Amino acid sequence: MVIKPARIVVLFPLLLLLAGRPAAGRDYITINDPNFRPYPLALAPWKDLGGGRDIVDKGYDILRSDMSITGVFKLLDPRSFIADPRQEGLSSASIKFADWINVGAEGLVKVGVVRKGKEVILDCHLFDVAAGKEVLGRKIRGPAGDLRRLVHTFADALIRHFTGTPSVFFTRIVFAKKTNQRTKEICIMDFDGFHESCVVRNGSINLLPAWSSDGRGIFYSSYLHGGPHLYYLDLRTRKSRVVSKSPGLNIGVSACPDGKRIALTLSRDENAEIYSMNTDGSNPRRLTRDWAIDSSPAWSPDAKRLAFVSERAGTPQIYVMQADGSGVRRLTFKGNYNQTPDWSPRGDWILFNARDERLVYDIFRINPESGEIVRLTQDQGHNEHPSFSPDGNLVVFSSTRTGESKLYIMNADGTNQRLISRRKGEYTTPEWGPWLEK
């Protein structure tokens, strides 16, 4: 089940309360720092404090998955643990910190579980092993059937403690899914692939979904009434409305971070060009004027520039221009087929996928100022349509490495690639949604 927006409004104030204020002078972990080192963290087996026997293993697995996805931590192998979890409790006084130091732990997480009827209480603790003291403690309670959300809440508090920023544990991913030869549906899932739900299922071909800047809706193109026309789906009402139905193409939306505008590709003047317009489809403005095809706009995080794809040099390449269409500058010069740019939330990288001499698609990132290029995927099928997480530390993409196209996530440097789509069907064109607390 996908978490409904009304519920999210209640949850995020709780998360902000749990996270608390940053401690003065604390050195936060920054993944993109040249001196970054994953933090050695031990996750002790959870303890059943009463009625939680069926919860401890499930909860532990969820927390371990959350921590491993972030790339922030080096999770220690439980088989290396010296300490006896049956002897240790949840307080500093009951822990033999020397045993944890000897296995290389710098941080130690312990969780106790109490189940009272349909309610679960998680007694959560983080310890600084070298200092021998607790540095974070939380009691989180809620329905037993909502265990995944409860664990994500503690995991988010841990990420905020170590990095000073929100986690991605309450973000979602939108994508197009082909379930038969005649239709494509628009679907959403949690960041880890759970709670998949199709939100546009109209018996037609629906393409290229994109989040609104506030995460409350989804833009998508559909052939439902000819087209492709551009629609907006309100996730609260689950109702769609037409945004643009100009003659020809209405595709490839990117929502401006200011929440007021979108950029997209229209062919209303016969040639495919980049336009911007208000989110309701009013006030369209043509931004490119070239004989070649211009497509796939992507806003910079400061809303001042757009990356896009153009064939004006003879092959599809990545370009950058100002938000009003001026100052066009070519960015990629290697390869003869580069497409689907996506700008990092920090503005320091642009993701794109490129086709090599073997006609295989892979994912790269390029620095928009220096032109430095880093390859992120290789020798694992076709890898396409990358999209940054809202913190810029992770990337979602589609890949055919196991045959049918599925969704994967990886760290922004290409490491830690893992499958997140779990059902049958062809998953394509993913986009990672914004933090929902905005």
C-alpha cells in the first residue's frame, strides 16, 4: 500500500521531532567528500522484550537493508561479533564496549521490541563505542502491520544524526510499466521497491512520468485520446487533467524546483523543440529554435538553467542553456548518442545515458563546469534513464542485465548496485521523487 499524502503530513513532523537539532560543532559524514570513509556500524540482533518474537527478525532485516542502501555505513558481519546479545541489554552499563571495539565497530545499534496486541513499541539506541556512551535514543510506536514505516522512522533518525540531512526512506519512485503488448501503466513504489501501486491504468499507452516539484502529483504523457497529450495526476484525488494537447508531441516533462513552471518537448511547430509553461499548461514559451530535434529538458536545482538533448551537431548530445533559452552550450563531445540528462540536487553533476560502439546503453555522469565524465555502469545489459535521489547520493535507473527491463538503484559513484523491482513486467523511465516534507 502506498502511503497517502494525508498520512505523510502527520509523519514528517514526527521525523523532525525525532531527529532533533544538530549538535553544535558535530562533524557530519559527507559521502561526496574526497576523504569520505564508510562509518563502521554494528547492528546487534534485536531483543524481544515481550510479545515481539515475530517482529525482531523482520525489523532487523528492514533496518539492515535501509542502512546498506545509503552508502554511509560499513555494516559489520554479525558472524564476527564477540559479544553475546543474550547477556547484553540496551543500556550502556550492560554493554562490553571492548568486545565491539575489537570487531572494528565505531557505532553500535541496539533495538528492543515490545508487542501489546496490535501495537508495537521499538526501543531504539545508538552508542558511540569508543566513548562507551549512548548518543541517540528513541521509542517509536505504531501498528504492528506498519513495521516497515516504524523502522524507516528510526533509520531516518540515524541518517540525520550522522549526516545532518533527511534520508530517502520516505521518498518514492515513479515509472512506466509494460504489462502486455498494448498498454503501459504509470506506477509508483517506495524507494526500496516496496508498496508498488499503479496509479494510471486506463488501457492506453502512458509514458515518461515526472514528479511535480512538491511530490503531490505526477505529469505523464498518454495516447488515451490520440496525442501523445500531457496530463497531470493529483495523487490525493487520483484524478487526471489535461495540461497540454498541442498538435504533435507533448512529452518529456521536467518540473521546475520553484513549483511554478515545467519544461517539456512540443512539436506544435512541426519540429521538436523545448518549451516552458506554467504547471497548468498556460503561458507556453519556446526556448529552442533549431532545425534539429531538441528534447529531454532537465532543470538545474537553482532553476536558472536547463540541460537538454539536441541533434544540432548531427548526433544526440547533451547541452545546457539558461532558463530563458539563451546561452546554449554543448556539454558532451564524446560518443555519438547521449540522452536523458538529470541534474544533481547539488548542481555538481548531470547524469545521462550513452550508447557505445557496440550499441549498448550505459550510464555516465558529467560535471557541467569542468566537463569531467565518470562511467557508472558497464558490461551489464542496457542501462538507461538515470535519476538522482533528492539528496544526490543515490541513483535509480532501468537495466536489462537479467533480461527484461527492471529498476535498480546504486550509489552516485556507481557502486552498490541492487535490484528493487520485484514483480513481473517491464519497468522503464524511473524518476526519483522529492522529499515530501517540502
